[in-house]
Amino acid sequence: MIVALVVVFEILGLLSAVHSIMSSRTPQGSIAWAVSLIALPYVSVPAYWVFGRNKFRGHVFARQHELELIDDVIRQANDQITGVTAVGTANFDNHSFRLNFEITTVVFDADSAGKVERIFQNDFSASRLIQPDEYENKPHWFKLAVRTARLTVPAL
């Protein structure tokens, strides 16, 4: 009886680890849940099924809305400062501050600023916003490949 219970918890731990990787969450969160579910299934499985199954969809939508607001502020600031452009990366996250060597170039030339603006406008006009249901309708192998690729982000 005890052996069967141990086997059930081990299998639940493995299945929950796969579920945590396939869920919409940060790579760090996926790795943390997967490691704890495999290493300590007796403690982690109940905790995961009570607290950890949240897919953070609301957070994803809030983040998209936040980015739209930030884009509006940047556009307004760009309208006020003509002839100056900044090109580069400006990610405000832990990974960028600690691991990446990122740079932003500021150019104080109206012609160059206009060229950069046209390049960005061309890129934006050729892009489209992907809705969450588009991702949800993708095949399982695609979602597994995407989630597996995201797990490598902390190591890069």
C-alpha cells in the first residue's frame, strides 16, 4: 500500500512538472516548480495543485496593457524631443541588469532620427499583435518547443 502511494506521488510529481513547464509562466518559475516537483513530490505536489497552477493570464494581459501605456508615453516624449533618437536595448529586468551587456546609442541628428523613425514605422506596419487564443490553438508539439526554448533563457 505504501509503495503504491509512493509510486502515485512520483508519477504525479512528473506529470505536474510537465504541466508546470507547459503553463504560461516565467522560465524561472517553470524551472523552480519542475525541480521541486521532481525532487520533493510529497511536499510539492499538494502545494503545486493548490497554489502553483495559476497560469498568470491576467498578469500577461496587464503587462501588455502596461507596455501599450509605456509606448504612448515614449511617443509623446519623442514628439517633444525632435532630432534626437535612442537606439538599443533598455530592458529593465533582472536578466538584463546582471547577465547582458546592453547598450543604447543616442544620436543628436534630425536626419538620422528621421531615418530611424521610418525604419521603426516600417517594422511596426509589417508586424501584428498575436492574441493569446492564437497560441492556445497551436499544436501541442509547438507549445512544447516554445516552452522548452524559454527554459534556456536564464542560462543564456
